[in-house]
Amino acid sequence: MYNPEVKNRYIGQMGKEQSLGAVRNIKYILEKSEQTETALNKDIYEMNISESINLIKSFSNRSIESVQVNISILKYYINWC
């Protein structure tokens, strides 16, 4: 996980506020983001729009609903940061 100190704090905070299933989804997306973050040498919250779009594309989403969920997870993380 890229920038694990920040992400683990976020996951811990979400564990107090969200269901176990939601926290698993959050953790999965944050872990899946590591390859793009490492390549760019920046955290999700530092990415520009183009980089964020490429990150979302890298998830190989199977439906528009999963795209929406993943965008929501990323948005909440960015706002939290």
C-alpha cells in the first residue's frame, strides 16, 4: 500500500463509521491503487484529473455501478486527506 500510514489511519477511521463490507471495499481499492501511485510517485489525493481517470480505468470495472462505487471511495478518501 502506497503511503500506508495515511491509508491505515483512514481505514481505521472508516472502521468506526462504516460496515465491515464497506471497509473491505475501501481497503481493496486503496491497495489496488498502489501500482498507479508508485508509478506516479504520488498518493491518490495528489493526482490530477487525467491521472485519476487512468487510475479508475486500471480497476477493470465490470459495470457502471462499480465505477460509481470506486469513484465514491476515492472521493471520500481525497476529502478526508
